Amino acid sequence: MKLQYTFDDMKKVDRSQLGNMVPLELFRTIRLIGLNQGLPLGGKGTTLTIGRKIGESLPATSIEELILLFEDLKIGIPRIVHSDEHKINIAVEDCFCKGLPTLAEEKMICDLEGAILEGALSKILGRKISVKEIKCNATGHEHCEYKVKL
């Protein structure tokens, strides 16, 4: 009996009736109503822990592979908008929050995606890095964007 799941295990789907897709509405409901509204502090600690673990499990060995994987998994369409020796800014188009009503308060809601980037990039680069969401569709920005401190 297996004690832990891997990313490869997630690809094993045996749902003959419903297939391998779930609606974006369900994912949004789990994230924004279940975690964000249902847990203390908006679930920040939980989503950061979950996201980092997911990122570490992804089979990406380079930033380029991670960008392709983000799009393949339909997390969003990332692109590097700035890069130097101290930081990388990554914009994510078509994020899961695209189309949601704009929040009245300046609250970033895509912390899980940032934590996935953080976990994956820490593994790829072989050192601890930090990622912070600096733009979000839900606050009226044209895309979500993350600042990666190297």
C-alpha cells in the first residue's frame, strides 16, 4: 500500500463516465469559499504550504519547463516580464481568477499559484527563494504578476 502520492500518480484517471476534467467553478469554490473564506487568516498559511509542496513535486528541471507545465496544467499562461540577478517578475495571463468580480479591497487571491512557483523554483534553482504576488486580476490589474526574489 502506498503511503504518499506523487505527481505521476495524479495522471492516473479511471473515470469512465466523467473523465479527467472538473469545472473551473468547482476549483474556484474550493479555493475562494472553502479555503479563503473558511479558514483563519484567509487560509494563507494553508495555501502557501500546499502550493510549495505541489511546486516541489512538479517534474520541471528548468524555468522554461516550469512555464510550459503551468500552461499544460491550465494554471495560467506565464511569461517573464523582467529578469536580473536579484529578481524575476513573472506575469500570468488567463489565471483562474480572470473574470471574477473585482474586489473592493486591494486583496491578492492567487497566493496558491505563487507558492507553486516558489516550491518549483526553489527545487529547480537548488536554494530557497521567495515569491510574492504583486498584481491580481481580482484587484483590477490586467494580469496576475509575481516577484521572485533570488
